[in-house]
Amino acid sequence: MTNMNLRKFLSENKIVALLIVVGLIWALFGYLTYNADTGVSGFLTARNFSNLLRQMAITGILAAAMVFVIVAGEIDLSVGSLLGLLGGIAAILDVVYGWPLAGTISFVLLAGAALGLMNGWLTAYLGIPSFIVTLGGQLAFRGAVLGLTGGITIAPVSPSLRYIGQGYLPGWFGNGCAIALFLLLAFMAFRTRRKRLQHSLRVPTPVMEVMKLVGIGVLILGFVLVLNSYQGIPVPVLVLLFVLGIFTIIAKGTVFGRYIYAVGSNAEATRLSGVNTNLVKMVVFGLMGLMAALAGLTTTARLAAGTPSAGFGGELDAIASCFIGGTSMRGGVGSVIGALVGALIMASLDNGMSMLGVDTFWQQIIKGIILVIAVYLDIISSGVKRL
Amino acid sequence: MSEFLLEMKNISKSFSGVKALDGIHLKVRRGECVGLCGENGAGKSTLMKVLSAVYPYGSWEGEILWEGRELKASSIRETEKAGIAIIHQELMMVPHLSVAENIFLGSEISNRGFLDYDAMNARAQDLLAKLNVHDINPALPALNYSGGKQQLIEIAKALNKDAKLLILDEPTSALTATEIRTLLDLIKNLKAEGLACVYISHKLEEVAEISDTVTVIRDGTHIGTRPIGELTTAGIVTMMVGREMKNLYPKEDHAIGGVVLEARNVSCWDVTNPERKVVDDVSFQIRKGEILGIAGLVGAGRTELVSTLFGAYPGSHRGSVHLDGREITIRSPRDAVKAGICMVPEDRKRSGILPIIGVGHNMTISVLNRFAAFGLIDEHEELAQIQAEILRLKIKTADPMLPIASLSGGNQQKAVLSKMMLPDPRILILDEPTRGVDVGAKYEIYKLIFALAKAGVAVLMVSSELTEVLGISDRVLVIGEGRLRGDFVNDNLTQEHVLAAALGQTTQMA
């Protein structure tokens, strides 16, 4: 019976199950990289933690928007190439034309949203399957970046642009953010509880609720303290956290978010309910384009250069993160936080295996196997076949 | 040899502690047809799943005797081999395979691993001929044939497997009247040849016509088994609901006002066959507070007509819609809802519910902006509305956030109704609002319809159940082969009248 209860708890709190997986992976790499002479494990250092998060930021930004695309019942295979194209444009504007940072950022974001909306328009209004539209986009955008850059690396980008990808926030700022975030979450939990009680709905016991808040508090505190003990919160990680917050609010609290899940659950019924389902889908692709732009800017800033191969395969990492994080292939189900933890799992594997000097080919094989196993575990834990 | 082909004794089955079946008996003689009746959720399907070993031996209690010997089947293959064939409510045809390929699916005639199409086609032809069906070409894809014909193909498939007992689960819910006739006659013939059958249906007239005995179950318990001669359809209903249903239609007086909506010269063309007209120049008016029934046979173009008014018809169409005397353009369901026209669609599963979304969120999807400021939903306000609706419509759900697919058909339908009532429509179109809904929920849906009419809403109801159309409508439109064949005030109107008009036998307009 306790086994059943545990299973039920994990299937209702997928995020906890995923975090346990993260913990296991970290423990494993921590053990494997332990150096008996220094008494330190190479994987479990503040410096590596900071690097790890920075590595996952780009995939995470893409995955956050990819969740919406998949929940709406579509797919976007073009984001890796789109990231490359927009990152390349950012580099050209910055290096060749010397645009001010604000101008570069606004132009790239607008271009990303516009190209995303174009994908969405072709899919929703012209009825071309998104798989085909974005497969075409994958080829075309990659071709465009090769043409624009002439196939060469464009460097060096200005220091202000570099800050977006390489900078750190001062410690006091990180602490302030952490406290504000915790207070906000505590307030929201309290408000939700009060409202659910008002409507005599099921609520977790107060002990559970407090434990949950304490758990979140410890996570946030640990997170900030560890990062501050190195150099502070990396700018891309802060950007990712903002994206996480905004996308979670869109998913859970807005009319638009509700429509995304409704379209994914049953598009025909949603349309017959008077919802403009085509517009919903188009805007979802627009958001995806916007996030590809953000990821492109971050990539160029991090590499301090625009390279024609930037973002190659990025769409697959983002899609894999969503599926590891519990998004359903059939649409209608998925969470932003889940996808980000999925991205964290992928980044941890990359980082840990590189540190151990595992050959790249083995890294790919192992990541592939982990993806399949993760989705299988999710299927058996929820007791429902997703396909 | 035993007197009975099948004896199910004292069958009980529980799902995680909840008893779905509790001591059911069912006996079938050779050549006998047993009608199995009960409300939705009474346990009919569960009983048939026990019989066909969808729930294998050991997962239920009791005893099944098949030709006098105990049957301990662990899979459908075994029960099929024994001679038990089920024909499901939803047809299990593979549309792009040929009729013969469908009939022999899983038991193909082959020669050294290669399919012997000639043998299969010939044998399919023989089987269909046995059923007195001569207008089906076994070599053509199954999708070429209508629901009724596909039903016959399913029966041919069962005969091919030497079925001794045929279980028909709501076989006529998607058939036209002529197709129903053919099917019922066919079952009678098969009975005469010694085939036994269990006939599950909500359509009691059909049950009464072909059954020899009727078994009624309610809430998983055995209510009674009686020869059909001792029963009337009203008697069966009483057994099913456990109380006297004197008045199936809770008629309430409601005032009828001026014309709200007028449709002029509406024509629609088939989506897949754009040459064919499915609605041909239909015009009508509907008044404030009026319940207008649309009767006609399945396939007459009724759904096409009303979905055109709602802006949901995918094919090409023509005609104009006038609201309060002014012409309006409706290009999408969104336009319609904005103009005050709402529609509860025919196929609940396909186009009514958002299955994995909560019941409450299903109900508010059309009016979310009402609870939102700058796109952010005020959950508090939304929940208040949801709970009020759940109380008002008596929707049975443990939690308003439970996925709607986990509710019974009647409760799902009530939630879909609520969704389309929340926008406060002036015209509400209901396409088969009580299909697949049990008697109790039906009664409540009728009450809602009358309450709406009383509040001044014009209700346009398409229904294939004539008794229902006559039971609640103020006026009845009859559509036949896409044309308006009658517009009757529902005053001493009889089923014969309506049916005759639908078949084009009369042309008078009342």
C-alpha cells in the first residue's frame, strides 16, 4: 500500500520525481569525480555548478517555449537553425555595423518573433503540418545564416553584448532576488490555499504545505548561496529564471495559457467553443521564435562571436528536455518547470561525462538511452500510455 | 446437452473495492434473443466484458457455463473461438482496407504466406449473400459504405468465425431508419437459423421487437428477467430507473415572442464530394422562447444545416442569416458565440469535451475573458461560477478539477451544455443533446431546455428520437434529403406524420 501511495505521490508531483533523478545523477558524478588527494569532487563544486547552469540556460530558454508548442499539439524543428540565424544577425549588427546593444537586442527579438509567427501562420492558417513547415525552416534558416556570415566566424563582439552571456550579477542582487522570490511564492501558496478552502476544495494538509514551502526555500537559498560563493548568478541563468516565471504564469494563470492546453486537448472542441484556435497556435510559434532569438543572443554573447554552426541540433535538445520533463507527445499535458528540469538533466549528463573524459560518441549514445528510459519511466509511473 | 447455450451465474466484479456488478444472472437459449437494458453505468458493458474475457477468468466472481461446460477464458481470442462475437457501438472497421480484408482481419485465407484474395472475396460474397446483402462489393474499401452497411459487414465477420452468440452493443445508434429496419429483419432471420443474440440498446421499441426475454440491470444488480410478452416499454423503463417515470418530458409553459433568427435559402455541399448538395435551399424562422425541433433521418442534412448557422461547417455553403431582421455574417464559431448563437455539437467525444482538462475549466472555456483582467484569470471568480454551475446542473463530480473524461456521459453532456449556456446565448442549438445519456440525466436536460425557453432563449434542437422531438418542441421542422419537408406546429402531431414527411410522402405545410 505504501508502494502505491509513493507511486501516486510521484505521479501527482512529477517534479519531485524528476528532482530525485537530478539528485541521483549528481551523486553519481560526484562519486565518480571524487579526488582522494584533495578530498574534493570535481563535479560538486560551486564553479562547476555555475558552469552547468550556464550551459543549460540556452536549452532551457528554448525548452520553455517548446513546451507550449508541444502542448498545443505541434512541433518546431527549426529553432536550432533559427537560433543560429538570429545569433548570426546579432553578431553582424554588433561587429560589422556597430549597432548599440539596445538596437541589436530589439531587432533580433523582433526578427525572431516575426519568423516564429511565420512558422505559425503557415501551420495554423495554411494547414501545412508543423513538422514539414519547421523541417523546411531548419534547412532554410541554416542556409540563411551561412549566406549572411559567408560561413566564417564573426568576432569579436562588444563587451556589453558579451555581458549577457558571460557576466555575473553581484551577490547582494542575487540575495535580494532570492528573498523576493521566496516571499512571492509563499504569498501565492497562501492565497491559493485560502481560495481553495473558500470553495471547499481539497487542500494539502498544513504540514504538507509548510514542508513544501520550506523545501522550496532551502532550494532557493542553496541555489543562491552556492552561486554567490563562486562569482554570483550568471546573467543567462537569471534570464532563464525570468523566462521560467513568465511562462509558468502564462501557462497557469492566463486566458491564452488555458487556450494552449485546450487546443492540445481537443482542437475541434476548442474551436467550437468560440476560441480562435488558429491565432492561439500562431502566437505559440511566435513565442517560440522570440525565445529562439533570446537563446541566439545568449549564444553569441557567450561565445563572444557569431558562428554559422551555432545552435546546431538545439531543437532536439529542447524537445528531449520537454519529453523528459513529462510533456505528452499527444499534446494537452506538460509543464514549463518540468521541461527545465529535463534540460538540467541533459546538461548534467553532458557536463559530468565531459568532466570524466567520456568520448563524445558515448555521450550521445548514453543521452539517447536516457531519453527513452525517462519517458518509459514516466509512462509506467503515471499508469497511462501516452501514445 | 444443456437447455441453455449460455448461463452466467451470480457474476460479480469489483474495481478497486467498488462493486460494478453484484450477482448478475443471464441465460440465453439457442436461437433466442435476450434484450439487455439498463441506464448508462448500470453495468451492461462490464457484464459483456466479463463474458468476452476482456476481463479474464479469475478477475471476477461467479460462473459462466457455455454449452453446459464451464468457460474459463483468459482472452478474447478464446471466447471468439468458442463462438462468442461482440459487435461494438463504435464500429471497428479499418477504413482503407477492403470489405473482404476487414471480414478476414486476423483470420486471413492465405497460401504459403501470400494472401488469397480470390478466395477471400468469394467467401465474403457468400457470407454477405447469406445476410441477404447483395449491394456490397467485397473488393472495395470499407469507407465506401455507410454506417449501416458497415454494421452488416461486422456481422458477416462474426459469421465467418462461426459465432453462435452475437452480442450487439447499441448497434443502431448511428443508423438511418431503413438501415435499422434491415438490421432488425436480419437478426430475426439469423435467430430462425439458430443463432443466439444479446441485444443491448436504449431504444426500447427495438428491444421489444426482437427480444424473447428482457433482462434489466440497475447499478450493477439484477433487477429482473421476464419474457417480452409480460412487459411493456413503460414497464422496462420503470425497472431501469426504479421509479415510475410517468412524465418523461417535464413540459413547462413558456411565452413565445417575436422572430429572433431567420435563415434564408441555406444550401450546403458535401465536404468530400463537393458536387453533392447535402442541404438544399432551406429557410426557416425561430422565435424568442421557442423550442424548435428539427427531425429527420440520419444523413438528411440536419447537422450540416445547424453547423452552417454556427459557422462551423467546413464545406462550401450559401445562404443568409438574419438576427433581429438584420443580416449577420458568421464565418467561425467565434463570430457565432459573439452574436449570441451557441451550439452543443452532436459528437460529444470528438467535438464537445476537452478530455484531459478539468470539468470546471471545460465549462468556462468560452467565457474566460469574463474573469480576466489583462489576460490574467481571476481563479477565485472563475471557481465561484464553476461551483454555481455544478450545483445548478447537478453535475456529479468529486472535484471540479477532475478531468472531464472521467465523468459519466450524462455528466459530461451537462458540462458541455453549461459551457454553451454560460455565454448567455439568445439562440442555443442543441445537436442530439441526449445521445448516449441515461434516462435520469435526460430528464434533467429537458428541464434545462424548458428553463432556457422560459428565460426567452430560442432553442433549436436536432434529434433522431422522434418521441423526444414531439415531447418537448413547440414546432417541428422536418428535413429529408437536404430539403425542408415540413414545418408543423406540435399540436396533436404524431410520429407517423413526421416520419411520412421525412420520407417525402406528404408535402403539406401546417
